[in-house]
Amino acid sequence: QKSRRAIGLDKLHRRCTDGKLPFVPSEEEFIMGVSKYGIKVSTSDQYDVLHRHALYLIVRMVCYDDGLGAGKSLLALKTTDAASEECSLWVYQCNSLEQAQAICKVLSTAFDSVLMSEKS
């Protein structure tokens, strides 16, 4: 029996291949910063902030191989909106699985840090 994560990744893959989720890889490099406040995605010169994901609005983050054989990995981020019950799915391409896993680990550490500070 498949795990909930595997089922979610299968749905994401089907939507990409069915054309319901546009796949438009950008050649531009971006910088993803993770802190106790959340995630900030900016241009490589850090001049423009493209996305901000507040830590308390992040529901889940997973990383996985893109399946295209190029050694790239995808980082899927599920966020919610504080004002509604809708969720958004953000997918970022990383240069390697190690890079994607490192980002997930830093995010996990940020969550743990905030939770520990609230208990104190």
C-alpha cells in the first residue's frame, strides 16, 4: 500500500504530464533562504524577492528526484493561506538531491527551533 506522500507525488506527476500543471523550467538561478521566519526566494543578485513563504503557513515540504535522468531534484512546498482554507503547491528545481535534502533539513531545524522557543 502506498504512503500518503507517494500518492501525493503520483498526483503531482500526473498533473504535470497531463498538462494541468504547467512545467516551464526557468534557466535563471534563484537563491532560497530559510530562516525562523520562513522561506524567501530571490533573484541570484538578491535584488528582487520573488516569493515569501511564512514559516507558520508551510504545511509540508518534500524533495524527490525529477525522474528525467538529469540528476535534478524537485522540492515541493505546500502552503496555506491564513485567510482561507485553500492550499498552494510550489515546486522548485534543485541541482541535486543532496541540495534538496539540505534545504528540507534546514527547514525542519527552523520548525524545531521555533517550537522549542515557544515552549520556553
